[in-house]
Amino acid sequence: SGSTADDVTRFSLLGVGIVLAAVAALWSAIRFRAVVERLVPARVRPAFARLLDGAAGSAKRLPLLVGASVAGWALEGASVFLIAAAVGVPLSLGAAVVVGLVAALLSAIPLTPSGLGFAEAGVGVVLVGLGVDAADAAAIVLLVRLVSYWSIVAFGGLAALVRRSL
């Protein structure tokens, strides 16, 4: 629906805005390091200095990092898009990227391995919120996690067994 597309666009723009604000803040902290370091409490100053050194060193690789990030999110969105299409759900590419982002963010919850349980619930809620039928949403959730979680567990376990036998 039009409002769903508008919501996806708004959340996407909000996400881009947050990233740009974070990059601007980090760039400002590096550029005006002497001033910023005086504002940081003395006990965390060494850790803050390491953060700025690492960020400044990584800036040289920024095009590579941005390219890899864009490629990763494009693949994540394409994966969700294709899984939804396989189930017969016409999900827009933008909505698929948002669903993939939600899955990735909820996978970072450290209470369970890779957010097991949280990611599935969150993705299901987002899909239903996007107007996907609950049964179709459940099928998409199961398939997305099969591809993004359980395949890694299976291949990782297999690789560990092969390595152990060598």
C-alpha cells in the first residue's frame, strides 16, 4: 500500500540520516581532536584516543567498507525479496531490505545465539505490519532464518568437523 511504502521510505531515510550524523560526529571528533579530548573524562581518554586512531586509520578504507556494506545489504534485501517471491508474497525491494535490517539488528541481541527467537518474532511482526498474511509471514520468517542462520550453523559445523579430522 502507499502508506507502507511511505513508512519504508521514512525509516530508510531516518537510518541514512542517523548514519550520516554519526559519520559527521566522528569526522568532527577526529578533525577537532584536541578540543574534543579535553571534554572527555580523563579515565576514558586513552580508550577514546584509540577509537579516534582506529577511525582515522579506517577512513582510508572507507570506499571499500561502504562498497562492501552496500553489497551486503543489497544481497540481504535480495534474499528476503526472493524468498517472499518464492512464497508468493509481492514484497517491495525496499521493504525486503528493511526486513533484512530488522533481522540483522535483532540477531545482535546477546541473550540467545544470533538473537534466536527475537529475530524471528521481530521479522514476523514487521512482515505482518507490512500487510503480509500471518501464515505467509511465518513461511518467510522460517525460510529467511533457514538461509541466514541455520545454513551458517550447518556449514560451520561441517567445516569444524572437516578441520578437526585433518
